[in-house]
Amino acid sequence: MINIGEALSSLRQMKGYTTVKEFTSRYKLPEIQYWRIERGKANLTLKSLTKILDIHKLSVQDFFCLLSSEDFAFA
């Protein structure tokens, strides 16, 4: 869960959002829940993950390939 959260945080930052508040406000996501997801403290459902990955224009498969890539650097 921590690796997934770190990857989502990196994706958010690469998109230009320096804070969770900016990102969640822009995409109408629950701020506290998203913050918990990025920190690996929330149980992430496939539905929630898919919704977040849609924002980044990534499929679940592409995300996990990216996550396992040695080239992907966490923020």
C-alpha cells in the first residue's frame, strides 16, 4: 500500500499539483481519503484506484508496470 501511495503521490506531483488539497479540489476527490491513500493508510478499492488512474490517463495494468519499473522514481 505504501508503494502504491508513493507512486500516486509522484504522479500527482508530475501533473503539477504540489498539494493534495489542490489535486483533490480540482478532481472532486475526498481530500482526507486521498491523503490517506497516498500515505498507504487507507484500504484502496479497485474502483477508487481506477478513478484516480483515469485522471492520470493510465490503466491499472500500465500503473503496475510503471510501479515495478526501476526507472520510476518516487517523489
